[in-house]
Amino acid sequence: MKKRETSPWKKIVPLWIYLLFLLVPIYWLVNMSFKTNTEILGGLTLFPQDFTLANYKVIFTDESWYSGYINSLYYVCLNTVISLSVALPAAYAFSRYRFLGDKHLFFWLLTNRMAPPAVFLLPFFQLYSSIGLFDTHIAVALAHCLFNVPLAVWILEGFMSGVPKEIDETAYIDGYSFPKFFGKIFIPLIGSGIGVTAFFCFMFSWVELLLARTLTSVNAKPIAAVMTRTVSASGIDWGVLAAAGVLTILPGMLVIWFVRNHVVKGFALGRV
Amino acid sequence: MAEIRLQQLAHSYSATPSGPEDYAIREMTHIWEQGGAYALLGPSGCGKSTLLNIISGLLSPSEGKVMFDSTVVNDMSPEQRNIAQVFQFPVVYDTMTVYDNLAFPLRNQGMAEAKIQIKVQEIADVLDLQPLLKKKAKGLTADEKQKVSMGRGLVRDDVSAILFDEPLTVIDPHLKWKLRRKLKQIHEQFNITMVYVTHDQLEASTFADKIAVMYGGQIVQFGTPRELFEKPHHTFVGYFIGSPGMNLIEVKPEAGGVGFGGIHLPLPDALQQRLASTQWTTLKVGIRPEFVHVWDGPFDDAMCADVTYVEDLGTYKILTLDLAGQSLKVRLQEDKPVPQGQAWISFPAQWLMLYADEFLLEAAVNQLPASEVPHE
Amino acid sequence: MSKVQNNKAWWLVLPVFLLVAFSAIIPMMTVVNYSVQDIFDQSSRYFVGADWFRQVLQDPRLHDSLLRQFIYSFCVLLIEIPLGIAIALTMPTKGRWSSLCLIVMTIPLLIPWNVVGTIWQIFGRGDIGLLGWFLNNVLHISYNYAANASDAWVTVLVIDVWHWTSLVALLCYSGLRAIPDVYYQAARIDRASNWAVFRHIQLPKMKSVLLIAVMLRFMDSFMIYTEPFVLTGGGPGNSTTFLSQTLTTMALGQFDLGPAAAFSLVYFLIILLVSWVFYTAMTHGEKN
């Protein structure tokens, strides 16, 4: 289709400037992760003169570092699984049925997304301590559910509403029981919606620091907390810090890669 | 503008077309004359919308020329051509009122407000949009929106042709005829060329003076509804026009005519000669259900067929017959007796059409017009 | 879709309700509980009614923080929304560049917030950071986010723009992609200028996603904690101390549970109120 003749440069140049703006700080971090501390503090170099993998070695060998990643990944995955499992039936209910208090419930769910995490710090701390779940992965996973579950319900409901009710009815006529219908027919139809929801759950849980740090101390300490406590007697170990940072970006990039085809539809949260 | 001419026009959506199947529009040369009401009729996917978009400039043809009078307009953008297009999906600018919607093209041209007001009122009158002028376009029904879309095309005074791409698809059936009549009125009043794309033959025949039937990327016949009915130039035209469509039977040449399954159909000499001198791979005869003659009883050369089904449709009946293994439909007026079990029929020579490779074969006298000569 | 009335649907919703209630109602009750009591330790606490609320609402520290927060959120919206729309308009719609563009833009959204702070903390330093060095030594603008309040403010804003504009852009992009081609075709026939196309077709069609974008950005910027904290710790002085940090300091640092709880409730209510105002204002046009 012949498009209107705006000079492509008007579009490409600003876009590239923006993309560079996004990439340069990350490049700088990567750059730093391959340098020794002496080189970092010695002067500014655009590429490592003394290329070294020592920083990464520290992270992969020192338990206090790599356990942070494992912990983070663990509770993020836990959270995603829990959020998805409870959100799927709920979203189905919102999509297909009217019931007493449905609008109010939906709105209440959304308000939880609006609550400042800072507000919940202390109560959560006391709550999870009192039930003996302080410093466990499940505590963080559950705490993150406060924000992720409403979002998951919202996104999934949007996608589910795109599937016509006739499909449900046909399945029942064909003799499917509800669980069988849900598992074999419905879920494959909203596959991309589930992928997008999982992406958002992962995203919000992976990046959150405040709650994750408050609810853990040693056993379930997330990588974010490990990084913020990295001040030793000799000052901040910039190289290792940078390497740690780079490694936290990688899982995110992997996840984007998996959902890249659905990112567009997903960002509209199924509601466009 | 006196005419729109498509000169050896062809279009392929792929960059490197390798064969005819890659072409959405196969090479055609066609003239639309000024002031005519034309329908472009064909099944989905035959290239109608592509052709329309090429005429209006939204699409650039990969081969051939589009000419308005004697100017080649291939490189002219839609903004520069004096053409308006109404789409299948009603397009209105939701945030504006109906008045502003109609005024939009004129404002883009920089026309004075006073003049705009006159024009908008005039078109609103014609389309019965007066009571809606102050309403926001968002809350309109589908047919009202479509009228606004049409209005935007009509309101420009430099428009010499309007193209309609199946505009009544989303309209309720009981409102369709109203809009169709309105279009006819507009055509008479403004004397603009109108090309109306549709897949509904009834719509086409009621709206257009002449219909161009499109099939497989080609215009296979261009004529009045009557011509299309009485003398289809292509088996597709025969099949598509009329309800039910033309009966088509595969035949083989025999001495004195053609035949199938033991039945012999004589052909006039001139046609036999034509057949003998033509190369073909498939040969068919066609006759419309309306033109099959049913005798009251056995007659001379009449063929005997078994009656398999009778459909009573009030003022007429449709008989399904079995003639030597071939299924035929015959239309019977209500006053004629219905044959029981067996029917005696014949095919009047003037209505029996011969098709070689789907195209009509005629005795040499009437040649197909240049625009319909099949291209390989 | 026509929905069927059926209260048994509550069974489907029950897990979500219980989970979120557990995470929300119980803590909320605790917060409300604390907000009306004076707590010295586990055994001595007594009811003080609305005292904490009065104190909190008159606390100058809080007023400062609140004002700073409003200005911050306002700036964030002012920059990120138009910028996001503009970027969305320039993004390619198909082909490999499109995927690449989407991936690059999504990266900042997936970086843990403390790492975002760390990246810029390093990037902006005069000694080891490219940006700091560049500004100080090449452009000869004296820049020090740790010592200079306005430098700190600008840096915190730039971090937010870097971090979150992609969200706005991606939301707008998906809104744009949903516009049927037919609208653009009709606009060309109507000889509309690019600006008219933007104003009458693209912008109205993006309304629903813009609403999501504005609300998400407002809520999240109003709750911001990690990034400014990692960058400046709230300084210099308290020039970049926003509401969340003030609250956290009160609750965990000073252990003033009563006032902290009261403050929490006020905080939550402000967000709720402003979000509701935004929502009503933006959907107001739909009601006509």
C-alpha cells in the first residue's frame, strides 16, 4: 500500500536516538563488568583495556552472590505459577458470568495494584513473621501476588472476552465436563494471553525490591538485596556490582525473546 | 474527465511473479465512460477491491497504465486524483459531528467556511442527514455512518468519479434497498461516474447500467444485465447470474454438433465450423433453466429426462431433472403442468451456448470485444 | 458478550479472593489498627483516635514530601506521555526491525529497579561514569548529582524517563496497530494532512490505551522508592526524598508505627482519589 510520503528520516532518526539513549547506559554497565576495579577507578576507557572475566567468576563461585539469583528466580517462578493458577478461573468467571458483587470485586482487585508497597512493609513483616514464613521464598511469592494477581485477572479477562461464548456451549453439548473443556479447549485458545500474563507477572515480581528485601534476610535473599548490601571495607566493588547487574538483565531478555510475537497484543492487555 | 482507461493493467502482490496464479489482476484493458453507473461483480477474492484501489490511487499497479482521459495517472497520489471512495467498513471521524465530518474534505482543501456551509447543507439534504448534522459521529447507526461516508465523497465539487467497495455489507437488509435507491438518485442528479463493487448480483443489476463481471483477476464480461443474462460470455457469468444459475454440461464434439451420455445436441453449421477450427481442452454447453423448453408430452426430437425433484416457489417451480446422468434445473411457470416421473425437454438453439475453455464460442460474425479476449 | 447470571461463579473467584484478601485485608486491618493507637511496645498501647491523622496531616516534613511527589509525578507525566506517543508513531510496524525495536524497548522494563538505580549511579558519576565525565569534561557543565539538588532532580527524572517511557510507547503502539487500515485510506481520499490524521484518527483511537498508560505511570511514579533511593538516598538533603521513602523511614527506621500507619492510609487514599479523578476525566468524553 502506498503510504503517505513523510520523509523516512523524520521517523528513523528520532527513533534511533531514543534507542541509543536506552542502550548506552546498559553498554556502560556491560563495559564496566569486564574491567578490573583498578581500571575502573583509574580512568575512563570506552572499552576494557584489561579485559577480565574475574567479576563474573566471583558471582558464579561465591555462594552469597549466586544464591541471590537462585532465590530470586525461585520466588518469581513460584509467584508466576500461583498467580496464573488462581487468576485463570477467576478471569473466566468475570468474563462469562455476572454474580453478586462482581463489579465491586473487580474494582477492589484493581485498587490493590494502586496500593503503595511501602504501606504494606510493616504489616507484611509482622504477618509473615507471625505465621513463621519470614525469610522464605513462598512469603515473597505470596506478597507479590497482591499486585500480580489483580493484573493477571485483568489481562486474562481481556483475552478471554475475545473468545466467543459459543465455543463453551458447543463443548458442553459435545459432552465435555468443565475441567476437561477448560484444559483441553479453552486454554489453548488463550495461549498468547497466558504467555503475556506470565510475562507481566515475571516482570513485576523480578524487578520489585522493597517487599522482597523486607521479607527476607538470609535464606531467601534476592539478588537485588545482595547487590544493595555490597559495600565492603575497601569500598564498593564496582566490577562485581556491574557484573551482577548485567546478569540480572539476562533473564529478562530471555523472557522477552519468548514472548516477542505476543508483546504487541499483550501490551494492550488484551483490551485494544 | 470523460473516461477512465485501464491499459494493459496487471497487478501482482509479489515482487517476482512467476505465473498467472501470482497475479491478483491479470492483464486487462478496459474503459469506464464518464457518467455511467457501473457495477463490478464477482466472488470474493477475484480482485475487485484491488482494482478499485488501483483506480483511486491507494495501490500502484505493478504493470500497465491507469489513464484519466489521456493522462497517465499511475504516479498520482489519491489526493491528486479527483476520485472519492466509499469503503465496506463505514469510516467516520468519531470525535467530530456529522457536519464536521462532511466539511472535512472541504476544509482540507482550504475552502471558505461560507461556501462549505452551502455544500454541506446541500449534501445533507440529498442524503437525509439534516436532523443529524449536530450529532457526534460516534453514536450513529451503521447505515447513517455509511451515508456520512458517501456524503464526504459527494461534498467535493471536483469529484468526477466515486468508487464504492461493497458499501452495503454492514447495512441491515431492510435498509439496503433505501440506500440503493438513494445512490441511484444521486447518480441521476450529479452525473458522476460511479463504480459499485459487489458480490450480490441483485444489487448489481438494480444499480448499474452496465456490469463488469470479474473472475480470477479478469473482467470476463462487460454488458447490461440483460446481456449478461441472455448471453453469458463466460461459464462463470452463466453460473453466477440468475437464480438458479445456468446449467453447464461437459460435452464432446460429434458429427453435426456435440453430445454427451448418448444424447446428441445439434449445432448450427457456422458454429460447427467455428468449433472445428478452435483449439480447446474443455468443452461445455450451457442453457439457462428459464430457457429449457418443456413439452407437454413426447415430441419429435425432444429428449427424455427423469424428474428427480420439484420445488414449488409460488409463482414458479424449479424442476431438477436427470438427463443421461447429468443433473439439470428447469424453471417452470406456475400455469404449466408439472411432468410426473418423466419430462420431455429440448434446448432451443438460440439459447444453447457453447463454451470452449470456459469462454463463449460464437459463429464468426460476432467477435468478443477487445476487452474480453482472453489472455493467457 | 452476554453474561449469564450465576452466583456459583463465586467458587471460581474464591481462590483469588482469599489470596488477595489474605495479602490485603489482614495487613490493611493492621494498618488501620495501628493508625488509631499509640504503640510503645507489644504490651503497652492505647487508643488515640484521630490523633495520628491530625499529626500526620500537619507534619511539615510530610507536606514537603507530598509537594515534591506531586511535582515529580506531574513532570513524569508531562514528559513521558507525549514522548511515548511520539515514539510509538515512529516505530516500524513490520519486519525484523520491528521485532528488534520492540525487544530493545522492553529491556529497561525488565531490569530490577535497584539495578536501574545502580546503572545510573555509575553512569552519572564524574569519575567512573560516561555521562558524568562527558558533561564535566567535554561539555564543561559542572554536574554532580550527589551534591547539587537540581542535578539530582534532573537525574532522577531522566532515570524515570529512561526506565518507563517504553511502557507508554508500547501501549500506544499496540493501540495504533489496532486501527484498521481503512481509516488511513479514507483519510487519504479526504486529503487529510498528517496532523489531521493524528488528531482525528490516531489520538481518539488510542484513548483507551492512553488511559491505561496515564494511570499506570501516575500510580507507579507516585509510589516510587527504589530508583531515587539507590541513586541519591533521598539527597542531597531531602531534595529527592519522595513519599514512599518518607513513609518507609517512619515505619521501619523510626518505628513510629502509629503515625506511619496513619500516613499510609492517607497516602493510599490520595492515590485512589487522583486515579479516580483521572479515570473519570478521561472517560467523561465517552459518556456523551
